[in-house]
Amino acid sequence: MIQSFFSAIATLINLYSLVCLARVIISWIPDFEYSAPGRFLAGMCDPYLNWFRRFRFARVGAVDFSPILGLGALSVASMTFSTFGATGRFSLGVVLYGILQVLWSFFSFFFNILILFLAVRLVYDLVNRHGYSPFWSMLDRFLNPPIAWVNGLLNRGRPLPYRASLILTLVAVIAARVGLTFAVSFLGRVILSLPV
């Protein structure tokens, strides 16, 4: 009886996750966002999603990644309740593993976006060295902090040409992404093997 109750809670959390995901997608379409269904979804989801907007690390410039944290927290809760519903026992290892997966999905998404933007910027620099537009200026504002951080860390702050800085940062971010993937996978196996 209690197991089916927790399975039902996991199902409700999954449904709410889908509603929140729809809300996030609708927020990209201004005409639909302010329609009656859009306002209804906003009323259901915004109080929850806005709670995650207070974390500064989830915002990079004008880009807000906080909905990923909100959806991830729902995923951890759903996984915890569904595991309890299936096995009849609570496992701290499963909860910790879920939290690790949510954090890694957030950071791996950020790494993937950064790799994509660095690669696009590098290709543009190789193909069209002298052309410039507001889009590239905005992209450079997004990329300059990680480029400066990597350059300061690996090159001890010595100035490099912009193309060399792009290549150095792209290689460093790819290496960090691959290394962290293996580290998170190993840590996840350790956490799941916890006897608690």
C-alpha cells in the first residue's frame, strides 16, 4: 500500500516536471506566453521555478540556466520516490546519486554550450577575420570571462592572440568536460555502492 502511494507521488512529480518544461519552452514564445494558457502555466510553475533564480551561478550574462536546476530537483525527487515505491526502502545513496546527476547535467550542459560557442567563434575567426556584427560582440561578451580565466590559469596571464586564446580555451574546456565525465561516473558508482 505505502509503495503504491510513493509510486503515485513519483508519477505526479513527473507530470509536474512536464508542465514546468512546457512553461520554460513557452517562455521563449512571447505571443503564447501572455495568452490564457501561458498565464495558467506561469501561475502553476513560476512560484517553483523562481525559487531557483536566486542562485547566481545559474545565470551567465543574460542567459538563465536556473530552470535546469528546478527540473533537476524534480527529477531527484521523482527518482527517490519511484525507487522507494519499487523497492520499499529508502536509500541515501540513490538520493545522493540523483543530486550528483542533476548537478552534472547542469554543468555538462554549460560545458557543451561553451564548447559549441567557442567552436563557432573559432570557425568564424578563421573564415571571416575582419567582419563583425552585434551578434559576434554579444558572443564575445559571453566568451571573454572563460577565455580570460583559462588564459590566466594556463598561460599565467601572459597575453595571447585572440585566436590562440580561443584554441587554448576550447581545448581546456573539452579536456575538463571529458575528465569530469569520468570523475562523475566513478563517483556515481561509489555513491550507489554505499550500504546506506
